[in-house]
Amino acid sequence: MSKTRYKNQKESNEAIAKAYIENDYTNSQNKLLLVSKANYGKKSSNVCYSAVDDKGMNFYEFNNNAEQNLMLIERYEWADFSSVTIDHSITKSAFIFVGHGENRDITIEVKGKEVEQVIRNHSSMEVNVVKRPVWTKVLGYRSQTTWKMFMASTVYTLILLFILNALLPASTHNFITGLSLFLFLLSIIGFLVGLIKPKWVLPKFKVKTRKRVLFSYLYLILSCLFIVGIFSDEESTSTPVSTQVSSSQNSVTVASKKDVADSSKQKVEKNDSDKAVKEEKRQKAEEQAAKEEAKRKAEEQAAKEEAERKAQQQAASQQATTSSSTSSSGNYKPFENDPSDDQQSNMSCSDQIKGNKNSKIYHVPGGAYYDRTQDNIVWFCSEADAQAAGYRESQR
């Protein structure tokens, strides 16, 4: 059979080995029933396979890198054995064949129960199946290896102790801690005695060896230490229940009083802040009103001054127009008085500074036009008063 065919198909080694075994059985008179990985008690760097047929079992050694991939090592005939003891576990099955000659110990992987059925159907052997206790099916105990069972027991004990610590009331922790300390001392004594006389400290064990003493009492010592560590930690960090209750009540009371005081303080601070805000708003409103009032008065004053300035400018322009027309005419006729214009005002300053209301010109006593001015007379007590009223001095 061509080796290249299987390598090109990239099949697994088990599939390749199975194909070679089926090919090897092509010319055999025996009927091949199943193929499985196996161990027949000899150490080998290569993988071994068992080929189970109706007459017996072939053992092959498979090496995918060798020139001859498959090599037949041994063959067992069912007729050579009178009985078989089978111990099934989850991943493998151990077969102990008992015959007229040498016994055979074979381990079949995965397909152990199928091999058992083949033996029952195609042989006359007495089949004895070992009944495993339930605990041997638990992870860590299935192999029944001492150190594996020790590690599994330690881990499971830790988990159980944490669960009990959460479930049991705190009032029982003192008792549990004290009991575990007592058992710890007994375990130390038993361990020391067992190293000398194992049978004294292993009364219910069939195998009484120092190795059994070592693992058994070491497990007890560690378990006691775990109990003390788990249960006493909570004990040391906590106070008795009554003390806890009273302290919690006191803390609740203090906390409630503190909350009330804080709330009252917050209310007072809030009221004060509200008053401050209102006062600040009122002051801002008053300042704004004062500013608006001042602005209004300033505008009124400016408008008043502007009106007076315009009136003075208009009067000055009119007076300038009159004087220019008078001077340009060049006709100095004697002043003719119109009796209807003979109106006088401010008589308290009579016979002093005389002003003409129409021309806005004032005359001093002795002036050329002082006596000629007869109508719309305004009397001033001084020249400053006349000038303040918008009058100008006569040129003559």
C-alpha cells in the first residue's frame, strides 16, 4: 500500500494507521472489528494500536516517518485466556487477561467497552468488570494516583470551607476554630507516630505504609490550617454580634443626627444665600434706576443748553443783519419815535444802561443814540447785565 497516498491526503496518524491495519487484514481470515490506541505494558516512543478481531487481538507499532510505517508486534488469541478483569475509567480501560501461561495487562483508550463486548460475543472467557465507587469518577480521583488525589482533596476542601464560612453563623466560628486547633495537634502527633508505626495511626486502611501516613496526615494538617485561617480571619476582623449591633445602632444614630444638622445648616445657608441674592438684585436695580435718571437729566440739560445756544445764535444773526443793513444804507436820518413802541421794562434800573429790545443794542449815558432810543426800551443796571442778556454795545 502506497505511503504517499495518505500523506497527500493530509490525514491524521490514527486514520493512516487504521488504513494500514485494514490493508494488513485484507489477506487475513480473521474479521477486523475495531481499531484503537493501546498500551500493552512495553514502553515505546511510537504510538501503538490494537486491532480487535473475532479471534483475538493484534498489536501494531506505528511510525509515520519510518520507511515501514506499521509493524506487527504481538498477537493474543482469545482461546489462550480463561478470564479477563476489566477496569473502565472515563478515558481508558485496563484489561488483565488470565490464561494458562503468562498473564497480559493491556490498556485500551476510548473504546474499552466495545472491546469488552467483542470478548463477550466471540470468546468463552469469564469477564469480570471492576465496579468503581462513585468517588472515583470525580475529577482528580479517576486515575487513583496518590499525589493527584491528594491535590484534588486539598482543592475541594478549600472550596468547601469557603462555602461553609459563608453559610454558617458567626457565633459558630469560635467553636470551629478551637476544634480545628485541637485536631491540628492530634494530626501532628499522629503524623510523628505513623512515621514509626504506620499501623497504629491507619486502623481502617488496608494498605498501611509510611507513604499512606504521609499523604493522609499531611492532608489533615493542611485542612486544619485552612480552617483556622478562613474562620479566624473573620473572627479577628470582626467584633461580637452584640457589640456590632450596638455600634451599628450608635453609628446610625450619629449619622442621623449629623444628617439633620447638615440639612438644617444647608437650609440656613440657602436662606442666607437667597437673601444675599435678593439684596444684590435690589441694589443692582437701584443703581440701574439712578443711572437712567442721571442720564435722563443730562439729556434734558443738554437739550436745554442746545436750545439756548441756538436762540442766542439766531438773535446774534438777526442783530448782525440789522446792523449791516443800517450801516450799508448810509442814511442817518434823525430818529423818529413811534409812540406805539414806547414800552419800557426793568424800570428798577431806569436812567442807567438803555437797551433796544428789537436791535439787541445797549447805549450808555452820553452815547450818540442814548437819547434817540425811545421805543422797546430795556433798562440794565450795568453793561455786564446787558451783555449777559445778549445785548451788544452801541458803536457810538
